[in-house]
Amino acid sequence: PQVERKLQTVGGQIKLARLRRGWTAQEVAEKAAVGRSTITQIEKGSPSVSMGMYLAVLNALGLSDDILFLAKDDVMGRTFQDLNLKTPRRIKKNGSD
């Protein structure tokens, strides 16, 4: 259910971007080289539509660069990475040079 809600949110945002541009679903479908029914499914957040189709539509809307920011501020990933960093051992000096 959580993934479905997120896909519905993404679909709604794609629809909003289309409407802001004043484009019909058919126009976006043509620009993205996908079927009109695919646009409808994407805007509903269908999980059966491939990631490639979502990217094609984002590209048609001029939003494909936004996908590159998905993990830009990956706080959780950086935390895990930092926890797994090994600290180098210091060599003890025995007092003589």
C-alpha cells in the first residue's frame, strides 16, 4: 500500500506537470512515443508501467533531469556508509626515534 500511494503521488505530479503545460494526454503520449492509455496509467500511478515509460514521459515533459536527484541527499545511505567505515589503527610510538 505504501508503494502504491507513492506511485499515485508521482502519477498525480506528472499529470499536474502536463496540465500546467496545457498539453493533452495525447500530446504527451506522442512526445514520449507511448500510447495514450500508458499516459492514463502513469497518471494513476500504475505499478505495471515500466520505469522506462515513466522516464519517457518525464523526458517529454522536460523533467527527466529531476530523476537524477533521487539519492542526492541520501541521509540513510550515508549513515549506513559512515557506520561501516573502518578507522585506521594508529601505530604506537615507543618513545625512541
